[in-house]
Amino acid sequence: MTSDRIPSVFADIRPYAADELPAVLTSLLADGQFMQMAERIVPHAATRIRAFLDTHPTAEQGGFDNLEVQKAFFYPLVEHIIHTCSDGIDLSIPAGLDRTQPHTFITNHRDIVLDAAFLSYLLVKDGFPTTVEIAIGDNLLIYPWIRHLVRVNKSFIVQRSLPMRELLQASRTMSEYMHFAVGQMHDNIWIAQREGRAKDSDDRTQEALLKMMALGGEGSTVERLRQLHLTPMALSYELDPCDYLKAREFQLKRDNPGWKKSPADDLQNMHTGIFGRKGRIHFEATECLDAWLATLDPATPRSELFALVAQRIDSQIHSAYRLYPINYIAADCLDGESTYSDRYTEADMQAFDTYMAGRLSLIDLEEPDEAFLRHCLLTMYANPVRNHAAAMARRH
């Protein structure tokens, strides 16, 4: 879709349109900081970008779409990361999920960059007609080239760094954009169930996110949510490359409640998350909420309604986790029990002990509290087991 067909109110937050992409890629070629980074990750990046521009329509000819750029540059990069930094990835889709209908995939959040990138890669491999538009916070866009790059890669901007009185209008505009992307552009959306990652892996949907979604669209609150075709999805990484960084943050915040991450910390998290070891990776979509939402009484008070929807999303995500030996061992270690001993072997235990010792050794603190840090790491890996068990118990 070209820019003249998209309402101008979305101009600052939406992905770049087809006729804008040639100029944006050309500007990235001229950005020394971007090209220095790109050449480290993608060999001969400049040559590849120029060749792409030479063989695709100019802006005057209508340009080209983001999906073409993704397939040319991002898809091979994601495939490389999967082959070098993981032990494989797969996607499960319910048999009844309509691939011809756009979906808002709402997921637990594990990696700043790769959650949405992996999902887009998997959807293309699974035969979906398009990838996802990606909700990304403006706190991560610390350089102009990052802002340009994410908008090339079908990202729309969540504006968080605004005065309070402007945040409501920004939230309304973003909600209206999401409804436009799903309803008019027929595109999928990826959005995390909460602002930022749950550093302890206790994944819970923020009701504020659902309230934002219901600001756009038409009709009752239930009808507005149904128009987005919310589809909960569980992301299960066997290993979290940033686990030791998260444990470090927990101690820093414990020792100094006012401590905050710097832009350099965000960059380190992004780099570590992308290139660190992830083990096995599983994405599992669950049923679209449309039919369930239709059973709700439209007269339900809004506060009660948003709580019910959040609980439903959490239940579907928690039930769909894929759990690994490291999760079960961590849960037993925390509880001092052997509840899940049939889910792991002695070799798994030895590998777990080696892994934990290695992660603790990476934590850079003047006075590391090893017992506290170990507890943090164990909790990250144990919480999915606890939430899965609770969700399955409620189903029976």
C-alpha cells in the first residue's frame, strides 16, 4: 500500500509504505553507523542493498512492499540465527485457525528483537500470505537508523516517552492504527501481552493493553476487541540468553530501587538476545478469541470484562507452553522436591548444574549475592512450569 492511501494521522508511527521504502533504504546506505553494524552481521550488506534497489521499482514506479525487503534481507538473517544460535525452531497452529484472516498474535515476551522476527519467519514457512506488523516501544529506538530500520521491517511505534496528558491520545492513535492494519490492510499484528518482558517469566496480560486495543474500532468493547481477531500464542525458548543480565538487574534494583537501565544496557540485551544460545524454540498459536468473546455479555462492566479477557489469554498461553528439562529441574530445586523427577535424567541434572554455574560466572557486579542471583535464575525457568500446572488444573 502506498502512503497516500494511509491516513496521515498514522504517519509518525506506522511502517514505511511501498513508495517510501526506496528513499529509506538509500538513506540507510548513507548512514555510516548503520552500515558499520550491517556489514558485521550481513557480509557485503551495501552491495546487496544496492543490488536490491537496482532491481526493484523506484518510488515513482510505486516502490516495493516491506515483505519483499523482509524476504531479501531479514529472512536469511533469521535463518542464520536459527542455525547458529539454536537447536531448532517449530510452530504449531490449531487446525481450525483461518490463515486467510488477519490475526493479532498476542504473546508472552522473551526476546526484544527475535520474538516477532521468529514469528514472521515461521508464518512464511507455514504458508501464511504475510508476516506480522510489530509493536515496538520508542524507548528502544535510541538511534535514528534503528527507527528507520524497524519501520522498514513492518514495525509500528508504541510512544511511551510522552507527557501523561499526551499518552491517551497516542494510545488512541495506535489503537486506531491497529484496527486499520487488520481491517483495511488485512495484515497480521504481533504485540506482547505486557509492556516489556516479564523478567521472571511469570507471564501475565496487562489489562491496560486491552483497554488500549478497545480505544479504536467501532461498537461495543467486545466488538472492538473482536475486530482485531486476538489470537494468544505461547513462546517457549529452552534457554534465555539474557537470563544472567536479568538476574543482574534484579540485584541492582534490590540494592538501589531507583536504578534504571541505560541505552547501552538495552543494546547489550538486544545483542545478547540475538546472538546468544537459545536451545530449542517452540511457538504455539492457540484458538482465536473471536468465538469466545461473542459469548460474553456486552453489558459486562468494562473493568470486569478486561479482567476476564486477560485471564483467558493467560490461560491459553500458559496451557500451550512447551516445557524442557531445565524448567522442571528449576521448579524442583526451588521447591526442594522431586515432583517432576520423571521429566529429566541424571545427565540433564549435570548439564543444568554446569549451565547455572556458567551463568552466575557471567554476572558483572561489585558484590554479587550468589544465593539471590541463583534464586532469580531458578525462578525464571520454574515459573512456566508453575503457570502451566495451574492452567491445566483449572481446565480439569
